[in-house]
Amino acid sequence: MPEIDHAAVSRYWAGVRSSILGPYRMDDFGFPVGAGHFRFRAESRIVWRLLQGVNPNGTVLDLGCGVGYWAAAFARCFSRVVAVEGSGALYQALEARSAAYPNIRPVLGNVLSFEPDAHYCLIFLGGLLMYLDEEDVIALLGRLVASLEPGGIILCRESTVRGGTETYAGDYPVVYRSMQNYRRIFRQCGLTVRHAERNEPYVLMQMGCELIKKWKGLVPESAQMLQIVGPLTYWVMRLGNPWLNRLPKALEIPFPKLENHFFVLETEAA
């Protein structure tokens, strides 16, 4: 399998805008900022359901936390949050957001070299593993497993493909793995998938992104009118939810190309 160019990954994230759209890779489609907030709120409802039973008096590790939206949400529900981000640009936004939450400890550092210094009730990986080689994923998860408190879980949210593994180089190096491959990797790390489900808010917004990509490929830039097409697409997606999500499956169409899944992981001993 081709290796990920970590330097290229760092360059990409150093240039990402520190808005709610940037880390979601929803820039450049003409979407209003509200599209990012809609997706975050919808994903939050899934996350809180998946976290039922997790110790609210424990410490959360948010690894690769971006601008800190999830860290702030966790800070409102758990005693302490350690939020680790490697991009200087995103870290500045994280620090600013964390200022309102004394129980957040922001850390600027490489997620691969971060050494856990506590035991955590929850470790959140919100789209991190797809920027790592399989060898790095296994090494990272191995370290994290040892830092889970009894009954603690790892919650992953990763973009997925329907089969195999697709690796991309260039300006945006990334590895998209299938659910089956993630399950295999998790087993290698001594982790059991307690629950997995498709991230429907991601899929909905990804449908809009892929439709606009097709539009941009067909229409000259001078006539794309993204300031109109972007908001229109967003509202069509939103008003058509959840029926639009179900339509491709009903028609047996593999669309969108990218999906996203939540994985609730626990140690095999649990």
C-alpha cells in the first residue's frame, strides 16, 4: 500500500481555513456557514446517543481536534478535556474557543508523537485515521488502548469507501478504507466494535459536495454561480432529508462515492 506523505498532510492542514466548513472540507462549494453548523448539530445528536453510559466525571481525549467544536461540546458534559491539534492555524482557533472552558487543556502537538498522560473515559478520533498509514494507525491505537480507563471507549468517525482501500497522493493525501478493513485493523489492536453506524449527516452533505463537483466539471468557471448554486444545493439536501439519503440505496446507485461511519470501540477484555 502506498505510504501517506505526512509532510503533505501537514501542509494541507496548515492552509485550511479555521471555520466550521474548513475541517469538514466543505469550502469552495458555495455552501453557507450554516451548512457546517447543521452538520455538526446533526452529528452531535448521534454522538450523544452513542456516549450514553460513559462516565461524565472522566477525562476526554480529543485527538486531532481541529478548531475545537467537539472539544467545547465535550467540555460541557465531561469533567476534563485534553484537546490535541497539530496544525498551528487550527490550534489558534482551538485556543480561542477553549478560553471559555477552564476544563479544556489545549495541546499543540503531532498526534503520532503525543504520549497519553492520563486514563480516559472517552477517546474521540473525529476523522484522523484516514490521514495515517495502516502501520501508524495500529501503533497509535495500541498506545491509546493502554490509556483507556475501565469501561472507557474509543469513538471513531471516519470517511469510508464501499470496498477495499483507496489511497490518494498530491495536495490532499488521504486513505479511504472500507468498513471491513477498519474492522480488521481494530481487531489487530485488541479492540471490539461494539457498534457501527453510517453517519447520515455526513452522507447528506457529501451528496451535495459531489453534485457540485460534477457541476463545476461541466460548467465553465465564469458561469458556475456558486453563490447561488451552493446555497440552493444545501437547502435541497436539507429539505430532502432523510429521504434523499435513502434514494441511492433504493435505486442501487453507489452514491455518494464517499460515506462516513461512527465506530464505538472497546477493549476485548471489556
